[in-house]
Amino acid sequence: MLKKGTSKSALMVALITGNVIWGGTVVHAEEPSQAFTLDPMVVTAQRTETRDLDTPATTNIITEQNIKEAGYKNVFDAIEHQVGLTSTGYGDAGQDFGFSSGRTVIRGYDRGTLVMVDGIPMNLKNYNSLDGIPIDMVQQIEVIKGAAGTLYGSEAMGGVVNIITKRPSGKTQVKVKGTVGNYYKDYGVTYSDDKFIVSASKEYSNSLKHSNAYPEGSSTDWWVGKGQKNRAAIAAKLTDEIGFNFIYQDGNITRGSNNDAKKVENKYTRYDYRYDDKRITTGLTYDGKDNGIKAMVGYNYRRTEGYDFAAATPGPVSSSADLSSYIGDIQKTWNIGKNTLISGYSLRRENYENLVAKANKAHRTSNAVYLSYNNVFSDKFSATVGLRGEIIDDPVKSERILNPQFQTLYKINDTTSWYINIGKAFQMPTVDSYYGKKAAAGTLKPEEGWTYETGIKKIFNDKSIKFAVYHMDFENKIGWSAKDPGTGEQYAINKGDFRNTGVEAEFSHRVSNKWRYTLGVGYGNPKVKDPSTKNPQWVQDDGRIDISASVFYSINKLTSGLTYKYLGDREYYSGHDIPSRNRLTWNTSYDLTKNDNITLTLNNLLDRDNYSNRYGNLDLPYNWRITYTRTF
């Protein structure tokens, strides 16, 4: 059933593609032939439903069907395969080791992506680790590139990712799933009816003798021990207007070095750590059917405890901490003829407490109001002007900021649009960066700057083309100092100005009901200028070449596909150039019966030593997984 008040354009797309709409989110039908559309609906970019063709920003939409066909291991894996994403992890698929966190990086700007779950911001310490989001609970992922500080506030420097979870559809069923592989296994169960979806799973990872490119890319020969994770999730449709989600994960993993990893003054330095991690993301959402009001309250929590077993006095590591945030947001949409006005208020409180040095704790509170006005001048041309005012109560230095945004959309014809997107973004130092080197932390300046972008989107027959040109111009990029010679400590500093000018192009073609493929190519020049050096020069800060490709074939009960991600011309770090990354995955799914499915996933088919970050951490070598799913 379609939501009352659904726009005509949304209704048209739903009828054409076989989708249904619930609570402002497109919910795709499960058949492959219906799940693929060249013009999906987008919710995140303008806080209201618009067709991609009518959205004045560069977007990537990843549906539940895309995830299933590609065999993505988790949400991080799905996102980083998109063009323009150069995400970083400390191992395969965004592996975390305590607060050495994997994170989504848009257009080369590290720690500048705001990630949300159903519109609830989940960043903590400016990190957006995605490890705790169950992939089986994801309905759609929307990646919006370009500064989005007007609608979403701090941390949306490079863009926004919104992970939209599934909602009860009225069909009662139980689904059980099990996976085995040479490095990984899991099993889980999901129950759903017209009010609830409940999911629980357990994951195990095997040990890895060499997890870093030693000695070429790392001075330490790291190993990774066995790990396990427990996940639980609930999605509830409390009423036609009120939804609820709850996502929980706990787990642990060990990491260390071989005895001959590092030799200093004829003595070997050994590392041996265990990391315990607990996470919660939860919230209530309200989507008024007739009053134009949307509201949300949310809560994020992460507790990470690290233990050093190789230290002179074994015990907790100094970075062990409790992090949490409370979020509230309410917006009202007014339709003024053909024009639209959105106004809203946001509240966020972020808390930090060090579990070793209990006195090291702080909180930060942000209050913001925002406006976005879309004026439709004609059937072909519209413009959107936005402004966000934010008051940030900080433990060291409070801030008062204004983030403007300007967008235009020109419909060349019914299948072609040209847009311009200009926006300002702003990001505070992490709430815990005031500890360690307090003198240095007191001098930290917020990151801020502008993104300028223009692009064309075109759909013709069974093909679509997206092309964008962008320029990012930010000040005070925060990074890490060199190690203190006496203590070996690093601390946060402003590394300097950041620039990136680039182009992105993406082509999709549905050849037939059986074949389709997508090719994305990006080229940028991300660089930073460090003012602390004697002769400041612009230095490359991330990879320049980005290629993403996929091809899928479906017939009867079989679906098979190849996905490929390439990062080339990467940065120079610690005395060497970071090697190119080539990741090729083959995924094949076969329906044994209407209730039974078996899937084979082959990862890193080229068996490359793929650097997952600049520090020499590696993806897994060639590995395989077999998954069996039974639906009752």
C-alpha cells in the first residue's frame, strides 16, 4: 500500500519499477528484474523524497538487491565499492582494532563523512565505524557527495551516508542463515511480521599470521588472532507514522607482532593486544502522514577496551574509553504552491570518558536551526537556498557557525538534468583530542571550508550516465603529529589546508533482463599543505585514480556477478609509494527451491596484497565463503 500523500513522481516510479513506499523510503521488491532502476528515489540529499534525476547532488544508491547480488560482506564493503569512496580500514572490510577504526572516506577527505542510520547520526570521535550494522537488516544505502553541513551539521565535510534499515512489511516469516569459509563463518536467524523484524547473529573470524605488508609497508610484522562478534537488531513499525530501531553488537579480537618484528638496540619489541568492543545504535522516528513533520530521537554508544599483554606491566591501554551521543531532530515541510520550505531544529550531545584516566572526560553540546527553501521558477529550472546556524558548547572553545548552501537544477528535458551544488562545511576537533598533549590540543582549530560541484545526469533507453566536476577547499585539516622522541606519543594537530579537484563519471546499462553492468571512474588530486614545515608544499594526501565496475547475469534461479574496485596513484607515505589496490570479487547465488538459497563468494580473486590503508594493513588474501539461507 502506498503512503497517503505520496507525490505523483514517487507514485510513477513505484509503478514503473515495482517498488512500494513506506515512511518516506523506497522499499524495493525482491525480484531482480524489479529491484534495478536507473532513477531511484533519494531521501537523504534534501530531507524529502526526490527522484535521483531531480536531486542536485552526486549520489550512489545501494539497494538490498545490490547487496545480495554482489555478495558484500558488510555495510563497509558495500559502500567502499562505489566510485569516489576511498575508505580506510585496519584489515578486511573495515576491520577495527579498538579506536584504530575503519571509516568511510568520500573524495579523499579522511574523517569527513557523516554516517547515519535511518537519519540518526552515528559518528563518534569523528569516526564512522560501520562494523556493528547487520548487513541483513539493510534496505538501502544512500551516499550523498559534497558538503552537506546545512542540513546535517558538523562532520558532513565530504558528504553523508544514510543507512536505511528494513521495515516490517506484513509478511510473517523466519529466515535462518549460515556461512562457512576459510577465514570467516557466521550463523543467524531473522523473524519478521507486520510489526517487527528481529535479527540475531554470531560471527567468527580466523587468525591471520601476517596482516601487514612487512617489511615493505610496515616496520612491524603484525598477526591477527581469532575474533568473534554477537549482533542483535530490532526494527519495529509501532504505528503507520512511528518507527523504532535498535542495533547491538559486542565482540573481541586479538592482535600482536611476531618476535622478530622490530629490533631496537639488539632487543626485540613485541606487541600483544586484545580489544573488547560494545556498540549500541537506537532511535525513534516519526513521519507525519499529513502534517509535514518528521522527527527523530536517537542514542549511540560505544565502549572499547584494549589490553596490552606485552607491556612491562600488562593492563588496559590508555585509549580505552566510553563514548556516547544523544541526538534529537525535528523538521517541518511547507508546500507553498510549487515551492517547498523545510525548517528544523537539531540537538546533539556527545560524551567522552577515558576508562583508565577517569579524570579525562568531557562533553560537547550542539544546538542548530536550519532552513532550506526550494523555488521552482519553471518546469525546467529550480533553485534551493539553505542556511544552518549552530551553537556549539565545547569544553575548550565554543563556536558559533553559519553554514550556507546553494543548489540549482535545470531540466534540459525529461531525461536529462544539470545541477550546481555549492556548500560550506564545518567540523570540530574530536571531543577527546584535548587530552594527551593538552598544550597542543588547546591550539586546535576547527576544520571548515567549501565544496563546489556541477554535474549532469541523463537516462536514455536502458542506460544512465552521471558526470560531475568538483572542487574541495578546506582549512585546518586535522591529522596526527610525528611521534614524540621521548614518549612515542602522537597527538592531534592541524595539518594544514586541504584541496581536491576532480571528476567522476558513472555509466549503467541494462542490456537485457539477464545482463546489466556499471562502470564508474574518478580522478582527483587530494593534497594537503602543512604550514609547520620549513618550506610548506602541497603533498598528495590520498589516491588519485578510482575505478569501480560490476557486471551481473540473472537467469531463472541463478544470479552471478563480478565486482571490481581499483585505487591507483596512491599517496607517498613513510618512505614509499602506497601500492595500487585491485580487488575482484565473484558472487554466485542459486535458489535451490523457493525457500532455499545457496551462495558462493570468492574474494580477492587476484590474490593481491591490497593495502587497506596507508599504514600497511592488508585486506585478506584470496578467500571464499559459502552461505546457505532457508526461509520458513
